[in-house]
Amino acid sequence: MTFVELGRAVARTNALRFLGHPPHVHDEPHLVYVIAGRGTLAVEGHDILLQVGQSAWIPAGVEHGLTLAEDSMVIGPILSPDADPPGGRIRVLGASPALAELVMVVLCAAPETDEERLPFRAAFEDVLRSITQEYFPLTFPEHPAAHAIAVEAASFDGTLEALAERQFLSVRHVQRLFVEETGLTFARWRTKARLNRAIVSLRNGESVHQAVHTAGFTTRHGLLKALSRECGIPLERLMTDPHGELAVREPAA
């Protein structure tokens, strides 16, 4: 019996976990977390692929729909009214050990009443704020298709060509939009977005190996070299004590 089949054994389990849902709007922010399989989130006129362990933090009032692949499962906790993602725009989050552990606790505890859900809601919000605190504040493009590319860029390990094709744009058009609307080339923007994820990972006590995986880098040296270049920390100091060097530094202006 598969993990998903075990989930279906509980009669009261909401079909949303297995079937997805058509486009709709919530009055509160909420999280879509993929427990098993994968799903496609339709939001703001674009499709975003979410793999197992990934999630989307969706602001209040944003219309979205979800289509799940066969043998897939999601959880969709509602958050507090003031718990919109930073900047008020949807955030796609990569695999986060802290978030995965919390989801497991929620699944085991299975809170049913509003009173029981409140502490779990607060815990989700604490974890989300922790894993999205950016060392490099980034501006997202306003153009809808470019914004969708930016949302995926930090966690999608494909090329700019593949991202642009998914949104029916040319690479040249995407490059121009990023420079005009963020002040950075796509490559520089994506590097900073990935380094934000790596820094959060390291500040949460994870190993450099885990941070490399979380941020989508290929090697330890590649990650530390990028951190050195963007943060202005000598590479030899990062090689010796990356956790200590990053822990004492405030987010960049």
C-alpha cells in the first residue's frame, strides 16, 4: 500500500488532498505543500509546477487552482489574515527540512477544531518567515509572465530557455524585462535568489552540503565562491566557517 493509499484510508480526509481544486479565492493567505507526487498550480494566469517537498505561499485574495498528478497528495493550511508572503506576492518555496518536519507533526496530530489549529498555524507562520527572510532584498518583475519565471527561477534547475518557453516568451524578452523591472540581469537575479535560500539554510544550522542542494548549486566550492562574490566575504573565511561568517551579518541593503 502506497503512502497516498494510506492517506485515503481515513474517510474524513478532504478530497482536496488527492484531487486538487478548481480556481477559487481565499480571504486569508494559505500554503499549498506537496506531500507526495507533484501538482500544477494555476495562479495569475500561469502554471507553476510543484514537486514533492515544494510549496507555494499564496497571499489572500489571489485566485488559484490546483491539478494533482496521479498518486499525489497536498496539504493546504490556512494562515492568519496578516500572514501574506513578503511583498504580497506568491512565493514558491524549495524543500525545507523545518517545513517538512512541521507538516509531519500536523499530519500526525490531525487537529480538527479551530482551537487545535491555532498553534499549528502560528508555527507555520514562524517557519515561513524564517525560511523567507532574505539576505538580498529582491524586486520581482511586474510583467505577469516574467513574474511567473522569477517565482520558479530559484527552485527550477532548468535553463532560462526552458523557463521562457513555459511562459511563451523569448529569452531576449525575458532578459530585457528583468533588467528593466528589477535592475538586474536574469542570471544575477537568479543567483541572488538562490543565495538567499542557501543563507537561510545555513542560518538554520543545516550543512553546507544541504545548502548546496537546497539552493540548486552543483558543488560546495561553487556555492561558497558565489557567496564570497555577492556578500563580500573572503572565500577562505567562508571555507573555514560558513555558518559563523553568515550568522553575524545583517541582510544586505
